[in-house]
Amino acid sequence: MKISFHGACKEVTGSCILVESDNFKFLVDCGSFQGQEFSSDRNAQDFIFDPKLIDFVLLTHSHLDHCGRLPKLFQEGFRGMIYCTRPTKDLVYLILMDALKIMKDKESINKKLQYTLKDVEGVMNLIKCLDYNDDFDVNKFVRIRLKDAGHILGSAFFEVYIKENNKEKKIVFSGDLGNPPTPIIRDTEFSDGADIVVVESTYGGLLHEDKEIGKSAIKNVILETIKNKSVLIVPVFAVERSQEVLYELNNLVENNLIPEVPMFFDSPMGINAIDIYRKYLDFYDEDTKKLIDSGDDIFIFPKMKYTLTPFESKKINNTQAPKIILAGSGMCNGGRVLHHLKFNLSNPKTNVMLLSFQAKDTLGRKLMEGEKNVLINEVDVEVRAKISVFGCFSSHADEKKLENWLSSFTKIKPKTIFINHGEEDRSIALQNNLKKTTKAKILIPEFGVKYNI
């Protein structure tokens, strides 16, 4: 049996893992590469495996860097089943349709669409939804179990039991692990062991701020924005980050911890995602369920306005400061946030609050690293705004939580750990720290190389 990695190798996007033997071939995720340009050349390149020979896909969650190339996989002949949770299925459709819209808008640049509506619909028809902690026999060789990864609504890590040569081998694929405690979603579950583990390393070697300290700091940024009658821009991902920030703003406003101030949620996909969140209350944590049962709508509160249309979005600029704008995308590499940044970055009174991981070559990364001039839609913009970065709102586990998750593997201690989904220095940091606590072989895989397991 062999495993190979076709994305997220020494980087954080493009997750795609191939496991193959004489009896089967399957993928774990099939995501898009993301960076400065949404539709990069890498996403249009051919797979180095034959999609027609893939028997099934295990989909950990709905973020584009994990699901974005599924339509391309379908386009090139894949017709197996895709296994995931119910919320993931609904969110995948929302995210893939938004990606298709962006590609159509950029078709003159990209010359050829990577996939079509027919391909998206084909993907959706192949999805089979499973519940957490239920065993499912995919075929006579492979049994799977999904457990809650605590990353976003419906996210899962997979426990995969494989029969080979009259022996059973267990592989665990982490997908993206969460950063509990987090509003709305439940805490990350644990596994009791595995022969082989594939673990993400987005924040390998790094520790997030304490959540309460982070919340207090964010409250202070909002109070400063109001005092200075300025603009606060919060780039957010449409799924999870948006809903979490809305939850926290709801708490601040309804408990009178900040004065009422005009707020705008300027993300059509994020607004539509809220409808999906409302549909799956059974996936919420107990605290959020109790809050909702008490009559609190966690997504609606005074002075918050949802702006669906481009006209409503443009009108935000006419609203007198102070004001707070939540807009996608979280890495500032597309979406309506670009318009707001272009309009406000040159003002020294503007605050920009980065709450998400910022991948290399994205505008968000450039702002985080302090670049004083950035290019937005072919316009050179001077950066005079104050840039604040808060890791506590990350939906990814930090070093301590990654190690804690792996420490639960006691019933079957891993013989091999593959570290992926992290920039090279983060993966190396996690690797070095794990060497102190485990005797397992720890590998940082190279793109496309096949490893015997």
C-alpha cells in the first residue's frame, strides 16, 4: 500500500492525498491551491493520477482548499462516492458555486474555465453523508469512521481501517483540526490510536493568544475605532470565521460591552452560509444551543446590516464613520474586502484586523508583514492604516493542541506520522517537537512522491 500527497506539501492549500493498493485507490480531499490569484495555473494542471481510477473520496470539510478541485476530478472521469457530513455537503455546494462565479468573472484572464456548472452538479450527486462516530464499510477492504474535527461546521477527521494481507491497518487523516473552545461548533474529538497518522501543521511551532485576552484586545480595537470615528475592516472567511465573529459581536453589543455602531456584513456567500448554519443546530455546542433556546438570535443584533447586492456594498462607503466592515475574503485575495481596503488603507485612522491564517503571496500576508505599498486591482495603494493580527480566532489548532491531539493515540501508537498542510518552517517545527515525545517515524512528504505504508 502506498500514500502520496498532491497538494498541501510544505504549504497550506491544495489538500489532496492519494492512498492506493492492488485493491483500491482513494483520495482524502481534493482542494484548490490559493494565493494571489484565485484561479492559479496550478489548479488547471492535470492530476498526476488518473481520476477515472479513483474509487472514492473522503472529504474532511468544505473549505475551498479541501474541496475546490472536486469538480475538476469529476470533469476528468471520477465517478466514485464522496463521503462527508451533512453540513459539509450543503456548504460545499455554496462554496463551489461561488468559486464558479469567480472563475466566470475572470474567464477573460484565465481563457478557459476549470470546470462548469455540470461538473459541480455531478459532484453533488456523488456525495453520501455520514454521521460522526458511525462505522461505514466502503467496500470489503476499507471501513471508515468520521469524528468531529472542531474546525468548522461539519468538519471531520477520518479513521480508516484497511484490510490487507489478512491484517487490518488503521490510518487517521486529521484534515484541519480546530482551536477549541470556539463559539458555535463543538470541541475537537480525539482518536485512541493509529498505525499511521497524517496531521496538519498550519500553526506548527506557534501558540495562539489566550482567547479571553484576544477577545479583550478586539473589544479595545472596536472602542478605539469608535473613539477616533474611524473605520475597522475585518477580512473574514465566509464559512466559520464570519459566523464566529458575528457571535462575538452579538455578545459585545447585547451585553453593552461596546456602544452601538454601524456594522456591515458584506459577504454574500457568508450571508448565505448563515442559512446553512441555522439548519444544523444539532451540530452546535451546548452553550450555543442554550443561548438560542433563551431566545437570542446569535446572528442578528442592533446596527448590524447584511449587504447582499453590489449596490448595498458600495453604499457602505457613504456611511459616516465610525463603522465596522466584515467582508470576504479572509486572506484578502478576492471578494468585496478588496474594495474596502482600496478605499481605506491609505487613511492612518483606519484599523484592519486580521483574524485568519494568511498564506504566502496573498494581500493579507503582505499587510501582516508590514508592506507599505500594495497592489489592489492593478492600483498601487499606500498602506497607512493600523494592521492588527489576532491568532486566537484561528480555526486551526496551534502547536500545543496539535501535540495534545496526537498524545491521545495510546491504544495503537503510530509507527509513522506524515506532517502536511503547513508552510515548510511550520512543518519542521512540529516535526522537531514531536521527535521529543514519540518514537514514530516523522516525515514531511514531498509533492507526488509515493511512500510505502
